Amino acid sequence: MPAIDLDRAWDLHPQVSVRPEPFGALLYHFGTRKLSFLKDRRLLEVVRGLRDAPTARDACTAADVPASDLPRYGAALGALAGSSMLVERTP
């Protein structure tokens, strides 16, 4: 799955619910009935921060993602976008 454009605004799909867990979180899409596991608590912080951040890169920065890890987080967010868990925000 290709990485998302970190310089664009993204958010959880309106039909996605996030349930925090000790290992990270479960994401459930009520429309597609897909379930995703986030096994990285920092990724959970990024996903939660997308709503208020102007870009995905800003959400990563706010979650203290090191610059060297941005490609990995971009790929993880791309996988979530590919499964309709994330949608691009438009102005």
C-alpha cells in the first residue's frame, strides 16, 4: 500500500470508531464492517491528532514521530486510507 501524502489533511472516516486497547487500538468501520488493529500507541496518537492538525505531517510532529520514521508512518496511514479508515479532508 502506498504512503499517503503527509502534506495533506486527513481524518478518520465518519463511520469509524476507535477503541483504545493496551496494545494500541481497534478501529471499526461501521459502513464496510472492516476491523483494523493499531499495534503502535504512537500511531494511535497520530490518528487521533489528524482531526485537529492541518496536515498528517503536523499530526506526526505533534505525536513526536521522529523524521526518520515518517516514511513508515506514512505507509501505515496509507494502509488505513486504503481500507477506508481514513479519508482526505477537503477545504
